[in-house]
Amino acid sequence: MSEDVRRLADPGRLSAWLDVHIPLLGRGPLTVEKIHGGTSNVILSLNRGGDTMILRRPPAVPPPGSEKSVLREARVLTALNGTAVPHPACRGSCADASIIGAPFYVMDRVEGWPADLRGGKIHDRAPFDTPPHAREVPFAMVDGLIALANVDYRAVGLEDFGRPDNFLERQVDRWESQIRSYKQLYDHDWRDIPGYALLRDWLRANIPGDFRPGIIHGDVGTPNALFAFDPPCRLTALIDWELSTIGDPLLDLAWFCNGIRDERFPGHIPEKALYNVGDWPTRQELMAHYAAGTGRSMASFDYYLLLAMFKGGCILEYKVAQAAKGILSAETGRFFDRLVRGNFAEAEKLIRLIG
């Protein structure tokens, strides 16, 4: 075990904790290996002679809020144990930072492949990157969102996990405050992004009246999912639940559907599309699949598409701000500038269409 891994998970202290809280892992000598060590979380594998499990914790120098975030992840994953939602079962969590230097949780290891971002596009694993199996990927993802939307969050103990009251009414102010915070964080002057004001004002004036709260993942995409290796495509787990809360599940579907072809724009591939959407179903096909599985109305779905575009543009602007500050490369800044502008350009086009 490397010294770096020992600093992230002291084997003696961790073994003693595992003996008490996760005996299912076994009693043999503990082997810990690093799988991923990013800026927002660290993922370690644990093995004691039997099945491997996964430990997730903040990095050694945690970003603000990451310790709270990891425990929220543990809570939602534990609540989903026993439901139909494909997810890694959480086996235990620890808020005591004295054990390994930070809060952490341990979950089952789930077999499967995630998509990856290369060359400015999200790529799926063969044979799911070409017809006929490419079309199966988004339906498999939406199957997971259907299962999540159908969970009664109160029945699984998440009644205080978020603030569903006035959730939609708070969204524009929430994300506008975020994009404006970049001036203080990165000395990034507010810039006039075409379509931004139109979208903001439209959202404030068109809040649907049929809000139904539920659990939302918050960052739905094939890089945040695992799929079975053999066709047909099947979702084995939704992963990376850092942004989960109680809100409107239709926002998850809209987040995923943005960048996917819309039957109202024949032949048009959205400029900001990251997926190989030419081989994928349209938004309308995925909406119909979701509606059939959840019983939810799609009458106001344009609102959710537009809210997802607003949220996405506001979030991704921080990459532009970081590049302008020199934290990220100029090339990265140009890539995310295209995505941000694409969000608001697509939103303006949709608003003009629907009136």
C-alpha cells in the first residue's frame, strides 16, 4: 500500500471500523487501492479476501462542502437500498473524521462501463457507440430515471433531505446567484450572454402549477452511470449523487434530454450536443417513454428543458471564469464558452418556437 493511500485510509483504524460496521467485507488483512483521486472526491477499493467494496471520501485537501456532500450521498444511497433504482448499495457511513481523516462511506462495487469525455464529446463503449445498440443507451438511462421518480421519498426516510416547498420558484434566483458569484470568486466580470435575460425572465413568468416533488439525481448523464457490458444496453447503477436532493424529477429528464434532437427542429443537431445523438431517439420519444413509466404529464416539459439550460449555462460559466483567471487553459475556456453560449442560444430558439 502506497504512502499516499495510507494517508487517505489508515489501514489499522479503518480495519477496526470495518470489523464493527461492515463485517460482510470479511476479517482478513485489508488491501486498499486508489481508483480515482479527483478534486471533489477520492474513490478507493477495499478487499479483505472476498468481494471488493468501494470507499468514497473527500480528498486530503477537501473543497468547501465536500465533507457534508459525501454524507448526503451516503444517506440517499442507503435510502435507495431495496428500491428498483439501479445504484451502488451503501453498506455503512462514518461522520467521524478521526478514523481516516475525513467522513466517508462504503458501498458495493457495481460492474459496468461508464461513458467518457474525449475530444469535446461523450463517447460510449463499443458496441453501444453505433447502431443498433446506440439507440438503447438513452432508453436505459431513462429507465433509471423512471425508477427514481417512482420512489416515495418520504417512505424511504428522505422527508428532510431537501426543500420541496417552492422548489421551482427558487430555481432562477438560485442559479443566477451562482453565476454572479464568479466575479468575487475569480474576478470574472459579468458578461452579457445572448439569450440569458430572455431565458431568465421567461422562466420567472412560466412556472408550472403541477409540481410533484421527488428525489432528483442532479447531474444525469452517461458518464455518471454504469451499464452492463453485453447488449442489450442495461443500466447497472446511477453513480455520483453529490447533487441529489428533493426537487422535481422532471428536471433530471430535461437535463439529460438537452442536447438531444427535438422533432420540432427537423435535421437540427444542437450545437452543444455532447452525445452521438444522430443515432439516438428524439426528446419526444424519451419523453413518451418516461411518461408511460411514471404517469407524469409532459405538458410543461418545455419549461423543464429551459430550466435545465439555464442551470447548465450558469454552472458551466465557472469554467470560462477559471480559464480567464488562468486556472484552466485557454482551450478549455473556449470549449466551455461554446457550451454556455450554446445553452442560451438553444433556449432562445425554443422560446421563440413556443411563444
